[in-house]
Amino acid sequence: MKPQKITVTVIGILLVAFIMSVMATPAIAAGKHKLRIAQTLYPAPSAHMNAVEAIAAEVNKKSNGRIKFRIYGPELGDWAELNEMVNRGDIDMMLSPMSASYDARWNVTFAPYIVTDYKEAKAVFGPGGFMDKIFQTWAKDVNMQWLGTWIQGFAGVSLSARPATTAAEAKGIKIRTPPIAAFECYWKKLGFTPSLIPYSEVPTAISTGVVDGQAGGGPFQTYSCCRDLNKFFVYYRDYVEVWGFTINLDRWNDLDAEDQKLIQDAVSTQVLKRVEGAEAEDQEYLKKLADHGLTVVDLGDTPERLMEARDECRECWTELDKLIGKEWMDQIRKEVGLKVE
């Protein structure tokens, strides 16, 4: 073979090999990433840690090992501290309640009766829902990318005096509520006498008769906290507790579009799975409360009364106008069919 032909042949072989290597190794082109993801409040075994681990496993598998996660639980600190870590980029991703310390608008998560059941919750807080879109906007203002809403569950009130479901029945019953103006307002609307005491003091306050019961938590929280302290649980469905899956915005922007989609898809799968899981968990702990001897009353069993409570409590959204901004609250009012003035 002549030297010129050999040279052309070698160049051709090298060119083909280069093209094939580029086509065969997208993992190298896309880059490798090690992400730190944390969940606050509930150590393993828990639905929260299961979801975080499932996201990490799915992304790792679908990226062929390019994207790896180091997983942390509540040992890093409380949810406010975790928000700060993700804001700074010390932790890349989190599943956590959103802290109103950075932005008071996150107090909207305590707005009563945005939804009243899990079908509505899925439509409103799930992927593409109007609250999900609002959260996406607000998250960027605290240097985070919103990936999805985790539904913790609906709330109610645990009592000992009587299972009050009307203002007349609730008259004279003093209950602990979280120290948030909207809570105080709407529990007054429901006929109770709110007492704004710290959550850590709830067991002592009930035991000593300072308050009769406590509001702000759902069946799981009530079972954990107060199953031996109260006689009744009224499942008012007054608000749905929501957390967020978020990632540090700078870290998110470092990822290419393909990797962003891998992570977003994995989170969205867990968000939708949790809607069913939260409903099942509420029902599980309602049964556990009943089995423990508490009388359980679900306002959902009397739709007319549930709608009355919803309409009464939504009047307290005016308290949130001050914290969140009337423009944002009016957007929510429009979405749920309320008149905007």
C-alpha cells in the first residue's frame, strides 16, 4: 500500500472512531454530578425518607450512574435551618416545609380551606395546579427551583369536652392554635377560643386544663401527640399541610436540560404518589385514633356543614392579605371561584 493511501486510511479510521465514541458516551458529555439531598422532621422508616431515596435511585439509574446523591435526614437540623442550607447551596435539594423567615408569602400554606378533599388537592397542588405554579414563582425569590408539592395531610382538632362541629357546640372550648393570625381568626369563626401557645407546651397545657385540646395537626400528628390526652378528634379538613421539593437555583442552572428533566420527572412521580399515600395515611390514623378509644368525627361525612365551615373560614383570608399581598390572595380567590373586590 502506498504511503498516501495509508495516511488517508488511518485518518478515516480515527475520524470514525471519534464520531462513534462521542455518540456512544453521552454520559461523559452530559457530565457527572453529586447532589446532596435532605429531608427534615421524619427519620427512616418514613414515607418522607422513602420518597427521597426513591428519587435518588431513579435518577441514578436513568443517568447510568452519572448523577449520584448523598442522602441526609433530620440530623442536619430543623426545617428552618434546612431552608437556609438550600438557599446558600450547602445542601442541594430538600423535602421540607417552606420557611416564612425568608419570605412571608409562604404563610399561604396555612390558609384555611383552599381545598377540602384530596381530589381538589391533587388538582390544585399537583403538577400544573395553580398553587404549584405560584410556588414555582416564589421559590426563585429565595434562590430555589420548585420541583413539586408534597401533601402532608389534612388537619383537624383534638378535644376532650365534646366533639364540636358547630359554633354553638364549640362555644367556651379553649384550644391551642399555632401562633399565626389566620389560625386565630378562623378558629374563632368556628366558635372556639384560641390560645396561641408554643407547640412544645401542648401536652402540658392539655394535661393541666389550660386548654381543652389542640388544632393545627392531622390524624397522624394527633395520634403521635395527644391520643392519651383527648377523647375526640374532629377532622375539620380546615387546611392541608404542604411541603416542598426544591433544589438550589444555582445548582439547578448548572445542570443541562436532560438532567433537569430526569430530576423533575422523578420528583413528579413521588408528588403524585404521595397524594394517594397522604389520603391513605390520614385514613389509617383516623382508624388508629378510633381503635385507641377516641371518638372520630369527619366533617366530610356532612358535606353541608363542611361547606359552611369552608365559607366561614375563608373570610379570614383577609388576615393573609397583609402577609402575602392582596394581589396574590386575589389570584387564589379567583381560582376557587370567590368574588374579588
